[in-house]
Amino acid sequence: MSQNNVIPIEHNATQDAQKTRHPGLNLGPAHAHEEDTREEMVFGFWVFMMSDLIIFGLLFATYVTMLGGTAGGPGPSELFEMKSAFIETMLLLASSFTFGMASLALKYREDRTRLVFWLVVTLLLGVAFLFFELKDFHTMFDNGGVPSRSGYLSAFFSLVPLHGLHVTGACIWLVALLGQLAVYGLDAPVKTGILRLAILWHFLDIVWIGIFSLVYLGGLS
Amino acid sequence: MSDAMSSIFGRLGWDALPFWSMLHDHSPMTLINGVIATGAAGMVVLGALAAIVLVSWLGKWKYLWSEWLTSPDHKKIGIMFIVIALVMLARAIIEAVFMRAQQAVGLDGGFLTAEHFGELFTTHGTIMVFFMAMPFLTGIINYVMPLQIGARDLSFPVLNQVSLGLTAAGAALVMISLVLAPFSTGGWTGYPPFTELSYNPGAGVDYWIWAVTLSTLSSTLTGINFAVTIFKKRAPGMKLFRMPLFTWTALCTAILMIFGMPPLTVATGLLALDRYLDFHMFTTDLGGNMMNYVNLFWAFGHPEVYILILPPFGIFSEVFATFSGKRIYGYKILVIATMCIAVLSFTVWLHHFFTMGQSAHINAAFGIATMLIGIPTGVKVYDWMLTMYRGRIRLSVPMVYAIGFIMLFVLGGMTGIILATPSVDYQIHNSLFLVAHFHNMLIPGLLFGMLSATNFWFPKAFGFRLEERWGYRAAFCWIIGFMLAFFPLYVLGLMGMPRRSVAYFEPQYLPWTIMAGIGALVILCALLCLLLQLWVSIRDRHANNVFVGDPLGWPDAGMVGLLTAAGIQLPGAARDLQH
Ligand code: HEM
Ligand SMILES: [Cu+2]
């Protein structure tokens, strides 16, 4: 290999730190090395989301192939209610909005109160979503819509509650982050934690839009 | 009392012990199978006890715990992955020998029950894929890749420990299943409806589901870890197109793991829902659709075979270059070919079930897509040959494996093209021809690759070389044993012998099954040679030390490439390797 391939080993540290690595993260110029490791964690989380997306994608595909498999049992029109599905959608969309506000507060505000306020609102919206979803499942069960009844219902209950489980997990994570925020203050790990949770939260919102359009709108049309 | 017992043990009763049926039924068949199963269980228990006694006797518990089991170091985790792989390899080879023995005497009967034979091919296949091949290549990448790109560790060392733990737990389940309750008989593919509760109420399929799911999760996390490391932790100056080829194949494998493992997670997860919560995803009644499982499984399964073969491709690229004393021929082309293979591998899964009812047009499309993969693979073979052309070839042990690989792998590739023709596949689908084909890819491809890598990089890990005489013996036993054990299966397949047959009634099969049985014995010798090689090397380690007088330690191609990229001049012998 020729001489001009020799690479300067030193980074230009300040230049690196000022570059915005990804939107939303605001660790400040003092964190050049920190920034590197944080960036890795966020990138890793994106990659994880991609493989989670494959799981949902396959469950969607499976659901579509099972639409005909009601085996004489109740189908979408007997089981779904537009009103509550719509409420759930609105709750989740609103929670994405409030999480966005939290991210903005994280990036541009020094004081923590706004951040905590938006995070708590997000959490409440998430919990409200779960409440309505569980209520929906309850009604479905009452009307004979149980997974053991048919292949179609099995497919429904392998897809939609998995999203619900994800939301549950995200809510628990949010509570944990709020706890960390209270104990450790707004340090770098908490910041990246919020950033990664934001990715998950918006991701779940997108998956829900898929569920709402395909399962509920498609089923009731 | 009995309430407490049943809440602890559930369905687990005395009949889960391998010798239980033998005590109640004294027919010769039950006795023979009972003795074999008990022997196997005894080996597991004895092996575990021996390990415990040995560690205690050496007084190494603390060392083992704090230096190895809880170490986040990528090198140690890599080595532990490989240890798991070697233990499981030994078990799976022994099982294979039993299967070949059964078919060698299987005209009108043989000595194994159908149930026992079913467990053997299921555990053999499951182990070889999930607990031999996957941990082996994960271990090698874990060890070598960070060194090649100049990273201090993987991006997520703790996640790496979690991956190791998940694989170890899965492997432990498969081992425990030898002692308690039989394993699944559903094959490594576990197709429903056979694996549904209604046909298989026992714990066997549950063992399989749990073991495979743990392994899959482990590999997904590993893939994320590798990919992030390669993208984000390269040393300054290590541009993507300066990376050693092995790292390139590691990257493509990691990407395949990220996208290829989730389908299996979905498949086994849904099967578990069917079994545990009375779902009807894949059942024969109430609107279940078992074809969904088949599609999901192979949406994982085909990328999986490239997960298995790409790292060996990278290893052989390094080995051919090193032991021909030349730079690798066509570096860029090899990288592009690797990426083409990775992408194409997601477009061909249907060739695993040409016979399961889709239209001829769909079959044709997938047949053509399958054959297309032959092109980038062929490109690689030419590149390797041109690397050797006019090189100063040294027939070291890794090189013997590599040359065995290139000749046998091309043959296996040809039979793959035959199988990819749907009209031909209708004739030989599910026959021993297929078994011969995939072993022809997996043994010369994956296994030779792993053994070659072990011989190649062992000195780097431990500071002394692996002994060569036993190394050559092992390599030649593998090559010859492979040919003896699997070429007859091509013939048997063309004669119509189905795979997974415990017995047959066709006397013409007999010479070929006997020949394959002899091949299996030669392979058993190869395993013994490997063990002896390890033993002799450790015994004579001081004589084979490689660190004498060389401050940089053992210079391998990747290390040298890295230092070159960083513009560092190497002293002594290592300079000769610098291009
Ligand atoms: C070491 C020498 C080996 C021998 C002698 C051997 C032998 C066998 C035999 C006899 C079968 C059953 C064939 C049948 O269905 O009738 C089998 C199946 C199989 N083997 Fe091997 N094998 C070897 C190595 C490997 C390796 C290295 C791998 C993978 C990395 C592997 C993967 C499989 C798989 C996936 C199956 C299919 C299991 C099933 O039908 O579900 N084998 N092997
Ligand atoms: Cu395939």
C-alpha cells in the first residue's frame, strides 16, 4: 500500500462534537466521547426496531392470509366497534404528539419541568390506550371472539395484543425513566434512554396505524 | 403431598427417565433402544459430573467464574461459544453415526425404533444448525472481527454475554432432554400439524420450541451487535473497502441475522401459542393454515443457510490469500458478490416446498431466482482459484480444508442447481438426494470453514500452534469420510429412498447404505483426530509457542491489514505479509 494511504489517527474532537449525529439528542459539545458511545446505542436501537418491524410485518401478512379462516365463528363485523378503535387511535396519535413535545423540551429547554410534564401526559395517554384496548378485548370475548374459536381470531390475537404488549413495555420503561430522572437528574444515559424510548413510541404508533387501517377499517368496510 | 408434587413436576413422571420403558417391556427392541438411550443419558450426567469434579480438583471455580463466565471480553465470549459448538458437534456426530448404522442394517428392520430414529434426526439436525454451526461462527466472528477492524470490543459487550447465555440455555435444554423425557420427533423443521398438541401431546416438541427460540433470540441480538460494531467501531482509517474480507462476510451475516431470524421467532412463537393457549394458527381444523408455518419457517431457513456459509467464505478468502502468499484476487468483486448473495437469499425461500401446491409459474420464478445465486457464488470460486494461481502455495492444515472445500462445494452447488429445477425436484424432493446435497454444502462449506479458521487463528488466541500431524489426519479423514458417507446418498436418493426412513424393503439400497455407514465411521475417526490434535497441542504447547521474539505476536492477515491501513511499519517477519 502506498504512502498516501496513511491516515491521521487524531480526530478533530471539537468538529466531531458539533456535528449533529441524529436529531433530538442534545448532549452538548463537552461530551465528544460520550456522544460516540451514545450514538452507537441509538443506532443499535434503530437496528433492533428494524428486526421488530419484521416480526410485525410477518404477523400482518399472516393475518391477511387468515381473513377467510373464521370457520363459521364471529368475524370483524360482529366483533369490532369503530368508535373505540377510533378513540384508541386518537389516544395513541396524541401520545406521539406529546412525546414529540417532550423531545423538544429535552433539546431546547434547560428546566426539567416541561420535560417531565410532557412525559407524564404521554404516559397517561398510553395507559388510557391500553385501558380501551383491554375493554375491547373484553367485549370481544363476551361475544364469543376468543382465539381458540377460529384461525382468523387466532391471527387477530397474535397480532393486536402483541402491539398492546409492546405499549405496556414502553409504559413501564417510561415509568423507569421518570424514576431515573428523579434520582440521577438529566444525565447522558437518561437522555439517550428518552431518545430511544421516543423511537419505540413513534414506531408503535406507526404499527397501530397499520392495525387500525388493515384490521379495523379493513374489517368493517 | 401429591398436590405439591404435581405442582412442582407437572406432567413430569418416572416415565420421563430413559430406562423406564425398558423395565416394563422386555422385548428385544425396547431393550436395545433403552440401553442406547440410557447410555446417552449416562454420558450427559457423567460428562457434567466429570467437568464439575475436574474444576473442583483444579480449584478453578473462582477463576472460571470471574475470568470466563462473567467476562464481557469478546475474545473470551468467542471462545466460550466455540466450546459449546465443539461439545454439541461431538454429540451430533455420534447421533449421525447411529443413524447411518441403523440404515446400514435397516433392510427390513434394523435395531432402532421409529420413535428413537425420529428423535435422532431431529436432535442431530437441530443441534448441528442451532447449537453447532451458529455458536461456532458466532464465536469465530466474536473473536476475530473486532481485531480485524481495530475495535477494543463489540459495541454492546453485555448484550454479547446475554447472547451467550441464551445459546447456552438452549443447548442445555437439548442436553437435558437426553435425561428427562424424549425430544421432539418432528425434524429440525418442526412442521405442524405433526407438532401440534393433538398429534404430539408430550414434552418433546416443547423442548424443541424452547431450545430453538432461545437460540434464535441469541442470534438476533448477536446480529445487531456485530452490525453496529462494524458500522460504528472501526479504527480511524479502516474504511469499509479496506476491511478484510472476513469482516465483510461477518457484516453480511449479521444483516441476515437481523432480518432472517425474526421469521423463525414468529413461527415458533405462533406454534407455542397453538400448543399452550389453544390457538388455531396452523391446526388442521377451525381455519388454521399450516402453509403459513412452512412459509415463515423458510423465510428464516433460506437466509439461514447463507448465515451459515458466508463466514466460511470470508475465512477461506483469508486462508487462500495467506497460504498462496498473494493478495486476494478481486477483492471488490468478492465484496459485491457477498452482498448479492445476501440480498438474493431473501428471494428464494419457496424452493424448499416446490411440491406443496403453488402454481407452476410461481415455482418457475423461484427456481430461476435460486439458480441466480449460483452466479455470485461461481464468481467467488473463480476468485479463489485465481488467488492460488501462480502463488507460493503452502499446504498447511487450513489450506487442506480450503482445497477440500473448493472442490466438494462446487459439486454440492451443482446438485443444488439440479434441485432448483422444479420439475426435477418433484422427483427427488424429500429423498436422500436432498440430504446429500445439503450435507455437501454444510460439511465442506460450513464445517471445513470453521475447522480451517480454528487451525488458522488458534495461535492468535492461545499463543501456540495446533499440532499439524493430527491436524492433517483429521482433515483427510473429514474429506474422505464425507465423500464415503454422502456420495452414496445421491445414488440412494435417485433410486427413490426417502429421507428420515428408519427402515426399507429394497435390497438394492443395501450396498450404498453400508458404504455410507463406513463413511460415518471415517468421520468418527476425524472427530477423534480432532480431539487428539487438541490434546497433543496442549501437551506440547511450549514447543509450538509462536511468541518467541516477535513483539507483535502472531501476525495474521487481518492484523497486518489493519496496521497497514494505519500506516504502521511492521518489524521482522510480519513485514513480509504486508502488501
Ligand atoms: C458429521 C457428519 C454428518 C453425518 C454423518 C450426518 C448424517 C446425517 C443423517 C444420517 C441424517 C438423517 C438423514 C435422513 O433424514 O435420512 C442427517 C440429517 C441432517 N443433518 Fe447431518 N450429518 C452430518 C453432519 C451435519 C452437519 C455438519 C450439519 C449442519 C451444519 C447437519 C445437518 C443436518 C440436518 C439439518 C439434517 C436434517 C434433519 C431432519 O431431517 O430434520 N449434518 N444427517
Ligand atoms: Cu433454500
